[in-house]
Amino acid sequence: MADGRCDVCGVEAEPVLLHACFRCDAKYHLNPYSNVDGIDCGDAVLGPEEGLFYYCAPCLDEIDREFKAFFAGIRKPVQPPERPATAGSPPRRRFRRIDR
């Protein structure tokens, strides 16, 4: 029988199917089997040094929003270069048109 409840979706599950989120410590469904259908209310992310990090879906959404906000502050919109003002006639074409 189930010994725990998923904090994300509220469905009871066996302890082997529940993982604790590294960010908020909430228990959530994470199906460890590739050949069995199951519920995933989060994900496991491969970390740079310490192996796997487990995050629930709400924390993954929040992390995604934080990254987007961070990079939005760094990136500046690319403006096309301004064309220099030329006086007189327009520039000549490389090839002339042939009128028949």
C-alpha cells in the first residue's frame, strides 16, 4: 500500500516512486522505470559535479523563470546598423538594367 502522497498532484504513491525536491523538499512522483508507465511530477537533472539533482515541476518552472529573467537583463536587443546619410544621387547598382 502507499506510504506517501505527492505534494504536487496529491496522489498517493509507493515510497520508491516519490523523491524529495532539492529546492523545496517536497515529495513528488518520479517514475524510475523506462518500461512501465507512471506519473512524473518533476525531473532529475544531471548536475555538473555531484550527480543527479531532483526537482519538482513547480520548482523547475520557477528556475526556468529565474533564468529567463536573468538573461533578459543581460541581453540587449540587437539594433541594425544605421545607414549613413548620403547627399545627392542614390548609389549605383552593380549591374545595369538593359532596356529593350
